[in-house]
Amino acid sequence: MTDLTGKVAVVTGAARGIGAAIASRLARDGATVAVVDLEPELTKPTVEAILASGGAAVGVGCDVANEGAVRAAAERIAAEQGSIDVLVNNAGVTRDNLLYKMSALDWDTVLDIHLRGSFLWARHAQQHMVDRRWGRIVSLSSTSALGNRGQANYATAKAGIQGFTKALAIELGPFNINVNAVAPGFIETELTKATAERVGVDFGKLKDGAKAGVALRRIGRPEDVAGVVSFLCSEDSAYVSGQIIYVAGGPRG
């Protein structure tokens, strides 16, 4: 099991779904977890669940695309908790549409939150990791990075995360900071259910269709992603950096 006792982990977009599962897992691994989401109130369910299970967590409100907000949040976390040792860039949104229907705002919103947000948090968190000569940065990509109809913005953002990860692994490697990305396939969350409802597709039928194309013949769970993130934050992954790990129930890439 991963031992993150004494470490401070930041997980963005951790109010629900995959982010909440990652925050809970890292807390179970011993980390003090900063549960970051757009508003402090949104973080309460995740924080309360971690505290109820005996873990340590604090809720932090932050717009990840706002540089001032990220700087303030990172400084607060480092000052109150002692450092930032682990960063998980999970915050994200979807604004799916075919290209000819996609607005510039739809494009900018998705790229700002996924890419700009990951850039800003990594830039402010890495300075603490460099000082301590130890760190883990894990960013969430997606199988959509390989291309997906109606997701030109999302696919571009998730592909960008992969390039960002590889470049950052080279830059930060000399400081004993490992940088990796996890690329989930279809994971059952409130977000995927809401997406199905928005486009008028029965969620059960959507899951059945997705399951048929998965080698393991089941839909992924947030805990499946959290387990891989946990490994990438552990000492067992000390010689793993610059990698994209697909968590999709079968081969991808």
C-alpha cells in the first residue's frame, strides 16, 4: 500500500466523481489532502467523508484558470499544511459539440480549465517540491485524447495534457519529481450521467454500448482511476516518469 504519511496532496476538481475518489484514496494512504474545487462549499462532502474515515483534509475554493486564485490557494495550503508534495490535476469540464456548432467560448472554457489550470497549479506547486527534492505530479488525460466525435475541444485539451506531462517530466526529473498522466476510458460518474441526459441518451444503454467495447467487459469506476494515481504517488513508482497510463479496461494508445 502507498504510504504518504507526512505528505501534503492537492487534488483539483475533487468535489465529486474521480477527483473525490482520488482525494479519499490519498487520504487513506496517509496524506493530508487539500480538496480543491470552484467554491469551498462544494468540497464539504469530500472533506467530511475523509474526516469521518479518520483521514486529514481541508477544503479550498479555487478557480483553476485564474492565476491569482491559484497562487493564493497554493500559498495558503503550503503555509497552513507545511508544503505541497503531491499535485493531482483533475479539474475539468466538457462542452461537447460538433465543430460547426462549437462556440469560441466552449473551446476556451475547456482548454482554460484543463490546460491552463494544470499549468498554473504545476507552476506554483513545483517550487515546493523542488525545495524538498521530492514530488509527484499526476494529471488526468483521457482516451478522448486519441480523438472523439463532438469533442474537438476536450480531445485537444487531453492530448495537450500528455505533451505537458512529458515535457514537465524532463524539466523536473533532476529534482526527484515524477510527472505522469492517467488517461481514463469510460468511467461511471455523475458527469457522464449528466452528459447522457443532456444529449438525450439513456444512460443504461450508453453504458451497455461502452461496455461492449471494453476488453474487461465492465464500465470503469472512479476507484479504478484512484488506485493508479495512488501507485504513481508511491515509492514503488520512483522510476516511472513521463508516462501516460490508460485506465480503460483494455489496450489503448
